[in-house]
Amino acid sequence: MAAIEKQRNIIEFTLSSLWKRKGKNIALVVVYTLVVFLLASVMFFTHSLKREASLVLQDAPEMIVQRLVAGRQDSIPVSYMESIRDIKGVQSVQPRLWGYYYDAVSGANFTLMVKEELKDQPGIVVIGNGVSRHLASMKDDAIPFKTYKGDYLMLQVKGVLPAASELVNSDLIQVSEEDFKKIFSITTNEATDLVLKIRNVKELATIAGKITQLFPDTRPILREELLRTYDAVFDWRGGMIMVILAGAFFAFIILAWDKATGLSAEEKREIGILKAIGWETSDILLMKFWEGAAVSLSAYLLGVLSAYLHVFIGSAVVFEPALKGWSVLYPQFKLTPFVSAYQLATLFFLTVVPYTVATIVPSWRSATIDPDSVMRT
Amino acid sequence: MITLHDIRKVFNGGKPNEFVALDGINLAIDSHKATVIKGPSGSGKTTLLSLLGCMARPTSGRIFLKDREITSLPERFLTEIRRETFGFMFQQFNLIRGMTTLENVMLPAYPSGEKHGVLRKRAMELLGLFNLDHKAASRVEWLSGGEAQRVAIARALINHPSVIIADEPTAHLDTKLSAEFMDIMGQLKAQGKTVLIASHDPIVCESEVIDRIVDMRDGKVVSTGSVR
């Protein structure tokens, strides 16, 4: 009990001591909180985006086969399907038709994709949320599309895709095969790429090898590769933000180091007095530990909480353009809150631990001074 | 009873600026008496006081508190003895600015692990004893010189010490406050406490509270004798 009371008494003194220098300490907590907020925001945001993307891509085909001409993707002949279907382990092969459409009026790029459900419904489109917002088009509105011949094709909006899939479907327009071919110059025996269903995922690499052997001008893309690319893109974007923030972070480290390590003459005098009136070196270090912990824990909790609100309630307004992409059509969606213990622990060790250590180490030197120094000064 | 045997204290030993502060001190301080260590500046009064109060260790020689040899004790035990046995008053009062009077009085008892409520009650009683209870919530820098001095005394008494040590306590006080201080020392002595004061102020040295004067010069005890 005495040990607990001792801790309580020392914490009481520490808080009084912090409050005494409230100007300095509040400024420190504010800057510190801002740094934790920025770091935590980037971390929460990239992790949640990656998680969201991986959830969406779970339904993606196991393998996509593209054709390359002079190193660039080109239309793939539908005749390739027959030979691919015959490869052992391939469950099904479907042709896909999709492409990019630049709308000069709104200045945005849309992704046009043929949807099997619209096969017999020419003149109809289903649009993503971003497209709907950008063109201010709702159900039953008509959207003009400029065809490769230069004339216009009016297509009616049948519906808007659900907001839950907006991360990858924001700029998507689903059309019928007939309308797609009217807009782009694509012949009936060509597809943009082929999607494959594979019985056993362990055979993916073998099947991909067989396809490239059969058709050396093709490039099979596995779902895992797509996921890795998404991860890399978000990691890269997160990394880029981190680089920008690095300057601010180092400025904070210098500030924190200076504030935490540079004991003022007043603080040194106080340590001398405390030792003279019966405090041990360990009591002084304990007091300094609580001081560092109070500042850094407050900043950590405030920073993490505000980052959570910023990312999951405020849709990360600060980093949105950099982290979501540079498209005209920014996806607008609320991320599902995803915060792991690993993320929180990483942040804790990056922020709280270094600061607390930085406050204790210089105090060690002052705490070991002879208690009689206060009598001799 | 505190006994000193052949005490020598050297600062910066072995360096060009080596300084012998105390040399060959043999002294016995009686319990329940008021002793003044007198001498000019640099005579070693404060150094002797800090050795007596377990704030520093001698370079050589031995110090006994009652029958216990304390010179070779580790810092932790020495601090415990210092906290439990001695109450200190400093020349500049050395109160911690920015904190309240009450907090300053409670400070020496914080590491003891006593209940906060009990401590607070005792500190308030001490402040009441010195008519300072109405100043409990005031910050110490707002106190007058006399009030600050009484707060320093209350702080020295919070751990029920048996020995009160004061270093030049009247150096910054006027005649009236100095006399008031000596009255308080008289009351403490009457309660059975041992009073040790380093001073060359005649108000202290000639006070009727004082039982014995130890005269020092150049780190040595020149004379020692009872005044009454």
C-alpha cells in the first residue's frame, strides 16, 4: 500500500509541476499531438484502404490473360479461349470487354466495361457513384457518349452502383456489348482480356506457364499480383506522405529533444531541493518518468483519437487527394474502421517510448548530484 | 547524539583546484540542545552542517548517529535517515516556486508512502501552528519573507524530525523576523528537538535559546563551549 501511495504522491507532484510550466507543456503536447495525428492518420488510412481493396478484390477472377503487342496491351482474339479452356485445371474462360473513355465535356476518364447482365439491353448503362456525382446523373437520366466515328450515342442510366464498392468502382460505367462496340472500334472476335476460373489455386503458376507457352504474346496476371500491386500503390502513397511528413517529424524530434533534455536552471535547482529534503535519486527519476509519460501519453491518446475521427468519420480530408489517387473522380466513401493492436503498438513505440526515455536520461545526471549542492549555491 | 571523529572533507581531490573544507573535526552534538556553528564565510560551517545532516559524506573520518555509524551507508539508507531524522531550513528558504504553500510543506513526506489525506491533514495542522492556514492555497512566491520563512519551518517539521538543521536562517530576515525565528527554535527545543544552526548573526549567537557555540575558522574547530 505504501508503494502505491508513494506513486500517487509522486504523480500528484508531477502533475503540479507540469501545470506550473503549463505554457511550455501545453505547447509541447499540441505539437506532439499533431505529429502523432499525422502519423496515425497515414497509418490508419493506408491500412484501411489496403484492407478495403483486398476485400473488394476477393471476388476478382483468379487469373486474367492479356495480349501484348510491342509491349503494350492489345485486344486478344476470342479464338485463344478454346486452347486455354483445354488446359487441365482451367474451370472456365470468359472474354471481357472494357476500356477507358475520356469525356471531354467533364474532363474525366471513365472505365467502360461490358456487363453480362446488360447483354440484351442496349441503350442502358449502370454507373459508379463517382460518375453519378461528376455528371450529376441519376437513374433514368441520359448520358451522351462520343463514338469512334465522331457521332454521339445516348445511353440511359438504369441504376447507380452501391456505395460500398466505390473504392474500385467509382469511375465505372457498365454497358452492353453492343453499345461498347459502337463506342469503340472493336470487332466481334476480339476481347480486351480473358478471365479464368481455376479449380485449384496451387496450379495457378503452372497454368500461367502453359498459357505463355501456348501463346507467347500473352501475359497472365494472377489475383495475388493484383493484390500486391494495390498494396504497393497504397504503400507507395503512404510512403510518399511519410517522406513529406518526415521534415515535420524531425523538427518535432529536435523540439522534443530540446524541451525534454535541456533541464533549465530552475528545474535543476528543484531537483537539488528535492534531494536535500529527502527524495532519493530513484524518486526523482520516477517523477521524471511520470512527467514524460504524462506528456507523451496525453499526446498519443489525443493524436490517435483525432486521427481516428479524421480518417473514419472525416474521410481523411487532409490526405484524400494524395492517398486515394489523382483522378478527377475521387472516390467518396467512409472507410470501415480498422485499427489493429499492431498499428497502435508501432505508433506507441515510435512516439511515447523515445520521448519518455529522452526525459529520463538527462534527469539522471541531475538526479545524481549531491543533495548538499543546494546548500552550497 | 551525533558524534564526529577526525572528519576531513576535500573538494576536487587530486585536482589543481583541490580545496580542503574541513580538517580534523572531532565534535559531539548533544541531543535536545541548541547548537550554533559560528564562523566567517568559508570557514566550513555549511560543509559541516551538510555532513551532520547526512547530505554529504566526509572524505575521511567517521560520523555516528546515536550509536550507528552512518558514513559508510549506501545512498538509499542515508536518504532515509535524512528524511526521518532531520528537518532542513536553508538560507534562501528553497521553496519550490509555482506550487502552493500546502504542497511545499508536504513535499519531504511524498516518498515516504504515507496516505495523501493524512499528509495533507498534518501539513494543514503545521500551517495552522504558524498562522498560515489561510495561505495554504497561495503560491509560495506570493508570500512575504516572514511567511516564506515559516513555511520553510513547517516543511522541515512535516516528517517529525528529531534534529532541526538551519543554514544561515536569518541572513535574509530583518531583526524582528530573526527574533521571531529564534522564538520558534526555542519552542522546538522545548519540545525535545535538537537544534543545529550555522550562523554568524549576533541575533542567533547571542540568543538565550542557544546552549552551545562551536567556533570555526579555516575548516577547523577553533573553540567550543557552552554558553549556559
